[in-house]
Amino acid sequence: MKVRRRAGRGRYDQKTINAILDEGMVGHLGLVTDGQPYVIPVLYARVRREIYLHGSPLSRLLKGMVSGAPLCLTVTLLDGLVLARSAFHHSMNYRSVVVLGEARAVDDPDEKVAALEAIVEHVIPGRTQDARGPSRKELKATEVVAMAIREASAKIRKGPPIDAAEDYALSIWAGEVPLTLVPGTPAPDDRCDSAVPEYLQPYRRPAA
Amino acid sequence: MKVRRRAGRGRYDQKTINAILDEGMVGHLGLVTDGQPYVIPVLYARVRREIYLHGSPLSRLLKGMVSGAPLCLTVTLLDGLVLARSAFHHSMNYRSVVVLGEARAVDDPDEKVAALEAIVEHVIPGRTQDARGPSRKELKATEVVAMAIREASAKIRKGPPIDAAEDYALSIWAGEVPLTLVPGTPAPDDRCDSAVPEYLQPYRRPAA
């Protein structure tokens, strides 16, 4: 998919695309059932030129899914509101990636373990050293899908609003309101008496 | 679409669904072209039982779109990471809504103006009193699509991890890391000498 509108916002280099995919935590997966598109939030991890997807939210939809079904995964990072002098030029600052590819069921237990580890490490680097790994039964109960990146494109908007020349004379506040996804203090559950692990002191996106 | 997996996370009442749609800023729109799903980030506004979508990012995709094409709009609010003792029970706290409906092109100028105002007000309540409204030319250049909410379902996960009974004996930190989308200080552009408007002091989601 080529980015045709607002050509200035199109970015194609793989480094940019990977950085956005790696900073994101939740992606939105598009799939088609009987002509109806569905979009569901998913956890994922990029490993080289593939994306691993996981989980129960997919189960019902994956059940009918033949290997080779076309998928779309979109990851969007919201960076700010852009307030222009005219309603027309209002916008958002964001970085997003759209990936197209085909579904492949991951059944091999070793690949499944590696994929699940990659997903946990993607969201919380360091965590797999700590958490108990999956049992054979848990592994069986978990669906994992791989999606080879057939096509990917990024769009980025940053910076101040761009108003029509004559609108700069108007006395209207214009600028940006930055938005940041901020992690709070880790809150242990009621039965936890372990110390907060290093990789949460603090938790950061993207990981340092 | 009924939520079949993790039935406890399914929420159907309209008040819950509307609250999530109204707190979200960016939705992910799914549509199908030649069997390929596409998912694109969009600004939107809910007005009663319809969702208005807008904009240039849609243009290329909307061009081929017949009125009546099935759409899916998903809005996800990320509330936190859920770290369980087992990798298997790791999760996210989130609130999401999946809306299914059909596309309807909005061509009537009055409805178009109202829809665009609704989108701006949805993201920044109070802003349309301030910003210059669209000229006839701008209005013509803006595509607006309405989507009647045919079906909607919400999923919510909150609270601490739920581990397998025997895993609570493990000395592994477990709990939540809250995530919040935090607005920063409004930054005027270089040519702005107006005071920061009241509706940005501070900017809040959801609006009070």
C-alpha cells in the first residue's frame, strides 16, 4: 500500500517502520469474515520480518481462519493534538504503521514458546527471566499466529499546525498539546511480597 | 458480534459502550478492498447512534467505497499492564468497543458542517467556538462518512492478575503497572500571541 494522500507524511524505510512497531504495545488487527471486516486490539511482537500475534481474543475469529487469510495490523502512537486557527487544519501528531500480510498458524511447540516469549519481552523487556514459563497444557490452550510482513508503510505527522496564510492574522490560540502514555507506580497484587523488579524501575516506552 | 471468549469481559449496555467511544480520541477503522482488510487510524465522533468519520486519510480508500460497504470501528483505551506470576496469565487492562455498521457518504453541507464540528468538539470540547469554521471550498475538500451503529460490543479488563492457585506460592513480583495518556503543557506555535484558552487549562480526557 502506497501512501498517496499527504505524501509528506509517508515514510517507507524499514528502520522507521520497525521503531514504531517496537514502541507500540497494542496493535489493531483487521481480518475479514464473510465480507465483514473486524478490528480487534491485540498484543504482538515483531521478530525480524514477521509479526507474532497471540491469544484468546483471536480465538473465535481464528477458528474459521484458513492459513493464508489476508490480515492487516496497524499500530498507532499518539503524540499530540494539533490545534490550527481554522477547524479545517486541525490534526493529530502521530506515528503509525500499517502492515499487510497473510496468516500462518504457529503449531510447532518450540516456535510457539519463542513467539510467546517475544510477545512478553516486547511489552515488558526482562520479564521472561522472571515469570514462570508456559506448561505443556497452557501452550496447547494458546493460539499463536504469525504474519509475514508482505507490505508495510508508515505515516508520521509532527510539528505545529499549518494554517492558511491569511489565517495567521486571526487572534486564535494555535499550537500543540503533547500526549504521552505515562506508566504509573507498579502496584503489587494482594498476595505479592516480592520486591519490584529492576525492569519496572521505572517501566519505559520505548525500552532504553 | 457477541463476546464469546472470556465472557466475564463482555459488556453490552449502551451507556458503557458510549462512555468508551466518547473517551477515545483515535479509532481504528476496518474496511475491505478486494478481500484485503485495511485498518486505519481515524478521528471520529459519536452522535446518538451514528459515528461520523472524517478525512483525508480515508480518501483513497473511500473513493472505491460504495455506500453500504461494511465497516468496523474499534476504539481501545489502554489502562495498564497486568503482570502475573506465569507468562500465560499476563494481560492488559483495557476498555474497548467494536462497532459494526455500514458506510454512508455525508454530502449535505449542513450535515457535513455538523459532523465536522462534532469531531472537533469530541477531541477538544469548546474548540469550535474559537476556531474559524470551514469555508465552502474547505467543506468540499473534506470527505465525511457516517456509520450507523448496527452492532456494538464492549470488552473491559480491570484489576489485578489472576494466577493459577499453585502459582501464588512463587516468589515472583505480580501486579499492575497503570498506563495513562497524559496531556502536556499546550505549546503555542511561533506566530501565536493569543492566551491559552480555558478549555486547555488543563486539557482532560474524558472531558469533565
